[in-house]
Amino acid sequence: MTVEVAPTLQCLTGCVYCYENDARAINPELKRIDVDVDSIVKGIEHVQKIRGRMESITFHGGEPLLTPPETFIEILTRLKKMGIKSFGIQTSLYGMSEEYLKIFKQFGMSVGVSFDGPWYNGCPECQVELEGKPGEVTKCPNCQKEVTIMEYDLNRGRGWITNKEQQIKFTKQTIEWIDRIAKELGNVGIITVINKFNGGDNRRAHALAKFYLKRPSIWVRFNPVHAEGEYRKKLLEVDENQLVNTYLILGEYAITHGLKWEPFTGYINSLLGVYLHSCWHATNCDAFHTLGSIFVNSNSQITVCPKLSSKFRGFLQIDDRRKPSSWRTEILKQIPYEMGGCKGCRYWYLCKGGCEADGIDGDIRNRTRFCKVIYSTLEFLEKRLKAMLPNLKTYPDLPLEEQEARWQDLVHDSNENLSLFSKFIRIKRENVFRSVNEYVAPRKERVKVPDLKFKDLRINEKVFK
């Protein structure tokens, strides 16, 4: 369960596709930056009361960095006294300062950055940066071709859409902060929203991938743009077939270079039966009581996932008396594909119909409108895994009854926070995959592994100091 705290909904970057735009218009009082610390603490106490003890919290927004630093320190200090051990923040880095960098270090915060890629003029063939203006013809020193310079405005969707110079400047500042935070803190991740500006064609997809390829230590998640309204969809959403191409291009980079890019690493581990890759995969997400994500705003209100705010024209408060339900998944798995359902899908237990907020025609009852992207990506990754390990038995290869039992086990593992090692031990015990020995040696010739006693497993602690 992710608990997100929004000290303020105010945000000055003005991302066109932000799913909180409607909620801000309806709840203007939540945009104030003179945060009431008592209200936030009260909201967290209520979450602990109904959901039990929590150890981590992520600050969200709006833009959490608009909160005055002294107020932010007070919130962190009080939450730490309540037993919360780790903190994260999701930010566009608008308002980032040396003072906030000290706060991140002081409280050991993990930093997530909302960023869609660089903004530069470059070669349309190899995506390297070139001197000159878009439309000018020059010789690329990298590919040695005469090319017409192309503008790679990958971050254009992140606000200030009518103020180009200001947005280019902000993009460069954001990159500088990302590199510095990665160097000094080490725990930085990026959420990139795939839209027409950074994934609308293969050239832009390659430019985006090559930008992150230069920063292999950074964790990255690629989400398809969640645009509401015909104007926003026409401006930002990528054609379905091109969106598939973009994800396969990014997936190829992730596999080839061993990068920590989502959803690819999550999908691979789900195909192997190791863990659940997302909140909507892990919880049979109920739009009226989201188990995967709880949102606490500055009015002490505890609401469902903010991604659903556009569906409910505001933030829907969670009713403590109502238990979460799996009504949507139970229905979808019985409805044929052509009618908006998921019946017979090979990857049903790796998707569960996708996020409700992305339902076809804006209907939370339908499967996700990104079904083709998810299916194609899972199919691509499964084929790559089996090409490397021909005898591999993946999750979808199991009988449906075993897939259901395995999903329940993975949910339990997630709730119990089992280590990755423990999960592999359970997989081995339950014989999900066939033993390699079955293919490399006859039964009589197999190597016997002696039983190890506890003393044989002692670790030399000096190695890890």
C-alpha cells in the first residue's frame, strides 16, 4: 500500500495532461501553501487507525516543494516520531533549492522526479545534439550524413506549453538537478509520461531512450499519457500502434543494457512469478476503495488514488465502512474481449484489466484502453525470455487454477514484505519451473547438494562493512 501525502495541490508547472487539473478547479482551497501541519498529522493518524501501522510515506502534490522548508521539516519530524521510518517525494523539481537538498539528505528521502525528457536540436538519424536551428541543413559529425536539424522537444508536455523559452530553461535546470541528486543521494527515480512529444514517432523514442541510457543508475518508469478531454487527447495521446512501437523500442534498450526501467523489469519478474508489478495488478483495484494507493490531503481527508480524481470530478473520500471489492475483475474476466472485457486473455493474471482510471471510453468498468500496449509488451518480453531460456516455464504457461493460487501467494508475499530471496525459495519449493538438471543430466548423474546446517551459512560481517 502506498500512502501519498499532498501538503498542497498548488503546482506552477501546469502540465497539460495532469489528472489533478479538474480537482484543483473544484477544490481551490487545497491549493494553499500555508500548510496546516496538524491536519496532515491527523490524516496520517486516521490511516494508521484503519489500515494499521505504516513505515513509509511519499509526499505528492501538486508540487510538494512549494511548501515552505521549515514547514516541511516540521511535518517530517512529527511523522518520524509516529514511527514512520522512510520518506519519499514525487516532484517536478520546480522550486528545488540547496535548502531542500539538505532536507533530503537529513531525512534520507528517496526522490522521484516527474520529467519527460530533454529539449534540444539534433540529428534525425542518430539523435545526437547539433549546433544550429531546426530546419537548417548540416553534416552530422556522428553519422557523417547531411541532415536537416530536428527539434527534440521531449519535455514540452510538462507545462508552459505557450512559453517555450521558459520551458527550455526549466528543462535544462531539471536535468542539472537530476544529475546532482543522483550523484549526492543516489536514490533518484524518474516518472516519464509517454506522449506525442517524446514518443510520437520512433526518432523521439530513441532520443528518449538514449538520454536515460547515459544515466544507467537512475530508475525510470514510463507511463502512457492519461489525458482527459478531446482537446488534451488530440494534443498529447500517441496513436495506439505507435505507442506499441515506442514501448517495444524502450523495452529493447532496457533488456539489452540491463536497465532499471519500468514497466519492463516488473513485467519480467511477473512473467517469472517473482512479484506483482503494480498497484492495480496486486490489489484487484476498487475505484471506490483503492488498496494500492491512499491519498491524504491538507484537509485531513483520506481519499482514493488521485488518478481517479478526474472520474469523480474531485477527490472521493474513502468510506471506512465499505470493504474493498473485486467486482471489476470478477466481471472483466467473464466478458469477451470485443465487448470491453478480458475473457480468455493469456496475460489476465499479469494485468487484471489494467488501471480503472484508464478504462475504455472513460468508464472504470471497462478494461484499460492501453490493453494492446500491455499485451504486446508482455508478449515481447516473454518471447525474449524464452529465446534465452528455451525450457523456461513462465507464469502464463501454468494451468489457470495454479495461476490463481500463485497470484494469491504473490499478494500475500507483497503484504508480508517477503524478501526476493524468500520468494525464489518458495518458487523452487513449489516447482513452478522445471529443474535445469532434467535437461542437462540423467537422474543418476545429478549432483547431490549436501544439507547445510545453520553454522555453514554464517556470513563474514566484515565483508559488508
